[in-house]
Amino acid sequence: MTRRHLPLFACFALACGPLTPEALDELQADGASEQASLGFGQASPLVLYRGVKSGATLSLTRSAGDLADESWSDGDSGADSARSLYVPPGREATVCEDVWYRGACQRLLPNSPGFVWDLLHYGLAGKASSIEYRPLGGVSWTEHEYLSTYPNHRNNELSRDIQGVAHSSGFWFISKTTKVFRIPLGADLNASSFGYPELHVNDIPGSCDHIGDIDFYSGELFIPLEGCDGANRQGDDRIAVYRIAEDGSFVFQRQLLLGNQDEAPWVAVNPINGLMYSSDFDAAGDTVVRAYERSFTNGVLTQGQRFRVLLTRHFSGVQGGTFDDRGNLYLTEHAESGAGIYVYRIAGGYGTEFEHIGPNGFKWKGSHWQEMEGIDWWDLTQVSADMPGIDTGPGAASLHWLLLDNDSGDDDEFYFKHVRLY
């Protein structure tokens, strides 16, 4: 696919016409808040336009979407597919001929000023029905360094079967098999106990018995659950969504049933497209993670999967997952051979492995055997809050993950490892 020197315009099966400066200003204003909420930080110039059936209105996409019809939801038709596309500086795009990143796909790099990609003429069989934008290139780091472990081999209220970690601007969220804790950043995670509001698995609808690695995104907490409805059947595992009330209590919002998964060890929201991702513990057949709707109505959603992401590496023993701000996926893998953190560049329906971070100490078998658990990406170089035992500011860590040391009864200990990426 090559660039063509074309005027900046939007061209679809339904509408095609010149783009006036006034129209561009209006579209940028309309899209600014939505783009910022999905991690862009600011409105991007002229990203993508589509025709709307009720007149010749043009509107700006968010970071990803189904362009098949005016609702961008059911994906049954490619009639409204895009004809041309401008990719702004510092961005790249994955464009696919079918909805939800199926069919032939093409990676598009930034255009020179005054140029657009002519999708109809080059490479996509006359249509482009789904698109994803993200920052140009892969990760922004080439080296990693284990800065600290805090807490370090600690037995306390958090340690028994610890599972996952997430954060908001003012709190850590820590999950164990039966509970989720919300702990202020100023509290010491090395303390013996915590007197803050917590959520017990028995209080979550669905009669589940196991909480996995959690995530917090756009004011909501996402909780993966297994062993639901008193069974371990495919389709019973789920993602529960909670918001946090002013008093710190957990308020149930909705659930997504994972009909295509056998387990639910982790969940993470990709800031590039706002979708939830999860996978089985072990890959069976194709090695995939699955992308699901995040913003569905209250109640239970049973058909939320949007697409699969095929990974280039066969995984085994996935315990946790998180995305960085560029949309790269980090998976913790608990395995006898090859344990560690695997990093994937996600582009639409494909994930390419390009980094491996070793566990920096890990005991697979015997007494006090250990498990790699949940993981969270949080760039603490941009944080000024005081966290006991954990450095913030210049040179601080961006990746944080949990290691569980299994003992008998309530004697488990955990390690919270903090990794600098640079």
C-alpha cells in the first residue's frame, strides 16, 4: 500500500466530499473528550471520517471501531466502509477489510502533510471496515531493571493466596482469592492488617469462589471470577464491574459472562480502544486472548466478545495481565520453564511477542513453592505521592507484579516487585 497525493477529504460508500476547515474544527471539538478518556491525552488532528446515513454529516471516530454501519456495533455489513484515511504524526493505524479486525489487514504509518492513504485503490479489496489507532512503534523502553521488592516476603492480611493488583490515582487495589482490598497510597503495604473497605467474593453476584488479577479503568474496577454457580463449566466464568462510592464501598454495576473461555485468571482494559481483554490459563489450540465490550448496560451480558487476538507464542500458566499506555500487553506466565513476563505488541487481531522479563528469583517446586501472580503497569516517574517503601518520581518503576510464596494454612508470604523500564 502506498501514499497518494490527495486533498484532505472523507470518502465513504455513502458520502464523499471536501473537508472544510470549519468542519475539521467542529469534528476535533466533538472528539476531544472521548479521545482523552481513551488515553490519547489530547485530540488528534484529522484522524478518520465516516458518512452518516441521515445526511452528509461527518463525525470523528474514537480509537477503534466497526465502520460497517451507522451504529458501529453489529458488523453485518461493509456498506459504509472507509475509502481514505489520514494517519497523523506520532500515530500508526491497523486497517482491516472486515469488521473487528478480520480479513486482510494493513499497518499504516503517518502521512506526510497533504497526503492520505487511498484505501479503495490500494490493497483492501475496495473497503476498510475496522480501524485501530495507537502510538507509533512498540514500547518506549529497551532495558529493564528490578529496582526494589516491597513488601518483601511478607505475611500479612494480603498474603494468603494473593492474586492481583491494580491502581487508581489515589489507591492500590489488591486481590486475593476471596477478597479485594482498596488501600490508600499513603498506607504501608507491609502493615499487618488494614481497616479499609473491602469486597468479599461471596458478596459478588454469581456464587463464584475465585478472584483473579484485577484492573481499574475510567472509574471502574474489573474483577475476573471463576468457579461460578457452583461449577467449573465453560461459560460460567465472568467479569464483574464495580464502581467505588464516596465512602469507599464497592457498588456492583454489571457482569460479562465469558462464554468462550474455560477460565478467567485476569482482565485488563486496553487504553487504546477501551475494550476488556482476558484469556484462559493455558492455551488450547490457537493461542489467543479475547477482547470484550466494556461499556454495556447494567445487568448480565452473555455475548460480549468482539474479536480474538492471535499471539505469536504459545502460553502456559497465565496468571496476570496489564496494558501500558501504548497498548502493549504484559502477561505473567507461571511455568516450570520460561516463567516471567511476556510483552506483546497488539495490533488489531494480532499480538507479536517482542520482550521477555525474567522473574528475578522464582521457585517452581518443593517447600515454599512460588507462583507468579498479578501485574500492573503504572509509570511512577510521573507520580509525586508518598508511598511507603516504593519510590516515585524520576527513575522510578513502571511495572509492578506479585509473587506468592505458598506455605501451609495462613502462612503464605508475598513479594511485590517493582521494575524500571527505560
